[in-house]
Amino acid sequence: MIDFISTPIILTVILGGIGVILPVINVIRKEKGSSSFYGAITFGALIAAIGFVVYQIITHHVAPAAIFSENVLVDDTFGSFFAIAMLIVSIMTTVGSFSYMRRKEYPAVYYSLILLASVGMVLIAYSTDLVMLLVAWELMSIPTYVLAGFMKKDPTSNEAALKYFLFGALSSAIIIYGISIAYGLTGSTNIAQVISGFSNLGPDMMPLALLSVAMFIAGFGFKMGLVPFHMWLPDTYEGAPPTISALLAAGTKKAGFAAALRVIIMGTLALNLEWTFALGIIAIMTMTVGNLAAIMQKNITRMLAYSSIAQAGYILIGLSIAPFSQIGIQASLFHILNHAVMKGAAFIAAAGIIITLGVSHLDKIRGLGKRMPITSIGLVVSLLALAGVPPLNGFWSKLMLFGSAIDAGSVVSWAPYLAIAGVLNSALSLAYYGWIIRKMYFEEGESDKRVKEPKSIIAVMIFSIIFMVAIGVYPDPIIQFAQTAVPSMEVVSTVP
């Protein structure tokens, strides 16, 4: 059952409708160019979508956060929180693409795919049925496969798309396998009913239920970039169009966490499984492998890709200690929203460098602070925020994550080690973040002549800097929003 005036349906109509219409308009106009025209329409659709979500929240037309529902979609604050985070990334990607898509072919298709991927991302956040979750997952994934290989004459882009597609197809197959087992055991694909069915299984069926939940975690772990499901990520981010790397790193990763939250709770509640220690181990491995690999990179996009893997490890800290600390999931949600802007800004800044100077090797960005001052400042602020340097927004979300791990130490002895690993990895990340800053501001480049920075990149940098500094100075509104988005374990049957 679906309420047809609910937020996910309206967002699907707005984003999906415009996404389908854009290529039709292109055919009618019979124009190959006009990228700014299609970009403006896409920007307007995304602003309308995020505006509607905010309106629904302000007017209290959404239900309290609930991870389960008897409906296919639930219009709650949990879904709205993720929708806002992912729509912000889509907006940043769209605006950053204004300059990138100038003189590029098929702009209508490009922007249409961004909108369709956005529909999939937001529907994942609102889904409470496994089949609906799979449909939304594919609606998000298929457009991004095409976007990753959008530069079809570039072998690197083709390689990125192929690797992304192969690993993505494998993850989808694993998820489908998990759904089939769950349906076979319970006779339903509704997450609430699967929970109930799993809880009543006999001992002989428990191994199959365990296998089902494990399949979900493996499948969703692909999009989250968790170790050991991360191998595709650096090559794809490097080969994809630079603006699309921002969408993948800061957008689709959040959709993976939205889906994983339901699965983790499914395993905890229905099977009485102790997932927390295993998730804690994965969190430490993910952040450590990501940061160590990032230090060895010479390409700024690959470095940011491995940094994105490490950030997934930080987010997983809150999920791993959620049963033992009241602020665990809240801290993860706060960092998810912060990461959407921080990582999106970093990749858009890298896109600006590639678009303007045509370079991505770290040795080529020497003296960038003089050549592209606004882009450089935006990149510096985003890197420092990712490292958790005060008074930027990343400091507060990391403080909450590490604090929740210490707080859980009174219940489980291993939880404080997550905080220690997080602090050490944050310090480690400053090594390569500082390396980038040093090259931009403290090393002489081949030329000190200032170049014209793309206006769209400047716009994204200004927004990002304001967001990161403002939330760093006054984080209370976002912290409270994250608190309201923490899901309840109660089953919700209707939406307002």
C-alpha cells in the first residue's frame, strides 16, 4: 500500500518526470548543445524536490522515523534525512556540471541520468519492502553505470564503467539472492514481516536466515565502499567524469548506508545476532586501508577515492555500537550529512582543476592557490573538514562518533578501541590532506598566472564553505535533525 500524496511519490513525479522529459525536449528542439538550458531545468527540479522535503518536515507532514512499515514506502524523517543529503549532492553535481558539459555532446541525456539516479537514491531511503528496495537500487545504479562511462571515446572512462558495471551486477545478484532466501523462509518481502518470520524460524532454518542477512550486507557493502568490497572504487572514480565522481562518492554511498541500516537491524532483531563486533572490525579495516592507500596515491581523484573509503569506516563506527550507545546512529547520520557536502565539495573542486587546467596529478597542482584561489580555498576547507579539524562541521560529527564509542565502553569492552582507531586514522589522514595543501600554497608551480575559474565551480565552493563553517560554528540544528531521524524499532502501518 502506498500513500499517493506522500513525499517519495511526489519526489518520483518531480525528478522522474523531468528526467524522462529532458531527452524528449532535446529531440523536439533538434539541438546538440544548449547544455545550460538542460542544466537549469535539472537544477530547478532538484531545488523543487529538496524544497518539498523541507516543507514536509517543517509542516510536520512526515511520520516519526521508523525503520519498518507495513507499507512499501514510508514517509518518515529517516527517509527525509537521507533524501536531503542525497539531493544536496545531486544539486552540487548538477551545478558543477554546467562548466564540464559545455561543448559536450548529449547534455540532455547526461542531466536526465542524474535525475533518474536521484530518484533511485531517494526511494531507497523511503523503502520498507525488499522488492521496492531492489527496484530503487537498480534505478540508482543503472544510470550511474552509464554516467561513469559517459566519455565513451576515453578508454579510461570505458574501463571505469565496465568495472563499475561488473561489480555492480555482482552486488545486485547477491542482494537478489538474499531476497529470494528471505521470501522463501517467510513468504513475504516486507521488511517488518520478514523480521517477524525470521524470529519464528526453527533452529534448522536459522543458517539460511543468517545467509540471507549476510548477502544483504555484502551487496550493500559494495556501494558503501567497505573493505573488502572496495576494489572497484578508485578506478571508477578516476575514470568517470570528474563531476560524476562526486555523485558516486557523496551520493550513492549514502544510499548504501540507508539500505544497510535496515539490514543490520533486521539481523539484530530477528536473529538475535551479535553483529556489532564484526561491524567494528570492518570499520577499523575500512578506515585504515582507505587512509593507508590514500597516502600512496599521486592522482588527486584516486586519493579522494581512498579517502572516501576511510570515511565509510568512520560512519560504520556509529552503526556498530548503536545497541550500546544512544547517540551511535545519531552520530552516523550527522556524519553522513556532513560527508555529503565535504566529499562533494572536494570532488567538485578536483573537477574544477581538471576542467580548467586539464591535470589531476598532484605534482601539477603546485602553486594552485595563486592560479585558482577560490577553488583552492574550497578544497582546503573540505579537506580539513574531512580530517575533523575544528571549527568545521566534520569535527563535531567525528567527536560524536568517537564519543559514542567511548560511551559504549561501559557495556562492551572493545568499543573504546573504535574511538582510538578513529582518532589515529584522522591524524593519519592529515598526512595526505596536508600534502595537498602544501603543494597548493607552499610550492612553486610552473606558472603563477591566475586562470579564469568556472563560475559554476565557484558557486559550489561558496555554498560548501558556508555550510561547513556555519555547521561547524553552530551544529545544533543538524544534530537535532539527526536525532529526530534516528529510526524507531516499532512497526508503522500508515503514513500521514
